[in-house]
Amino acid sequence: DEYLIAYKDRSASLDPELWQSLASRDPFVAPLVIDGRVVGGWKRTLEGDTVTVTLDLPKRLSRADFLLVKDAAQRYGEFLGLDVAIARR
């Protein structure tokens, strides 16, 4: 991914406090980006007529940011033509 792999200096896209928790992340977890900054990761699981979006968050999101993520997950589900469930790891 362009946020965590492509650059040696990640300070423009990632809070240095989060680097330790994100550096050892599952390589199949995509970065979760809000306002141009990586705040965690997400992974999808398809099962039947549902896509589950699992969030991997080292810090709790604000309510406003969680609503943005929820909206994006809903739009993703609409794109796939599937119902959406959101889980946290």
C-alpha cells in the first residue's frame, strides 16, 4: 500500500505512536485512512449475502470518524450488492 510500504519516512501519513502497532499488522489488512492519515486497518470477509468489514484500530475512533467509516462500508456493500456487517478486532 502507498501509505505504509512505499515510503521510508511515514510521518506525513501516520502518527509515529501508531507505527509499532501497525508495523506488525496482517499484510492482508488494508490501511484505514481518515483525512490523509492512517488510523488503523480493515479487512473484508465475504459470507453468503454479507460482507463483514473488520476494523483493526489501535486507538478508538471519534464518533464522527466512526460514522464516516460506517458510511464508507455501507457504500462498499452497495457496490458489491451485499449487506454489510462491521466488526472490530
